[in-house]
Amino acid sequence: MPNPPAGGPGKSGHPLGLSGERFAVLALARQYGLPQSILLGRPWPEPGEALWTADDLEVALGYEQWLAERCDRCGTFEGEWLDPITHRHLIPPKYEPELVECPGCAEIERYEAAFRDPKSGHRAGMRTRLRRVMGPDEAPFPGVYGLSHPTPPEPAAEPRNPLAFRL
């Protein structure tokens, strides 16, 4: 899930001025293709009723526009690098590169090196993914009900939308 950088285009960093929790709900709603109001507890619509409210559409479209304005590689906005008055590059810039080592990526690079063509360096039609290696007492999805919890959670006192996301 992308984190909203401070100082996004005309915003405090959150799309449509939303809080961090609402931003997380929007990202989750986008991932599952559901309106944010359903995740926030709105009852599932009856047959013939619209699934998406006008507010759901407005917020989702704003979120999509916000995502489209971000750089795919670094996640910043062009405006974050420019002086708001002169529109020239900020000196010093608000961000600086930082080298971060990811053990998973390092393992992928070592593995892929064995399959590269010695002349071109390419791996035609291949991609690498990480597969979790589990011990005998380890659940495949830690924290997921039924796989690592010894007892189920208590049922809710009142019926509610099963997809509701509580903040």
C-alpha cells in the first residue's frame, strides 16, 4: 500500500485531505474493488440498489488521480521537488536517496544470476518469486484465523456487514 508523502499536490499528503486510517481504507477498497463505505460498515445494498454511493465514487476517483500523479518508481510528486514560487528545483531537495538492503531482493539477484545469458545478461520469459520455507510447527499465514489461532474470536453482539473494516 502506498504511503502518502507529505506535501502532495495541493494537499497535506493525503488524497482529498483524508486521515491516515481513511487512506488505508481507500487502499484496501481499491485492492478488493469495493467501495470504501462497505469497508467502513455500510450494509450491503439490496438488489437493485447501487453498490457505489456518490461519495464512494468521488473519493475513489480522487484517490486514482492522486496515484496517477505519483512517480511509479520513487512515489513522490513532481511538485515536491520544485519551489512553489519559482517552479525551479529545490536546493536542497526534500528527499535524498538512501541505500537500503533487502535480504529477499539480494537472494533473488543471486538466484537469477545463475539463469542469465552470459552474452546478453537477459533471462527470456523467466521471473523470480520468493516461496516461503516453513518449519514443521509454522502456520502458512501467521495471524490468520484457523491457521494459527487456537480458539475462534467471540462472535459480534449484533449482525453487521461481514466486510466492514473497523478503525
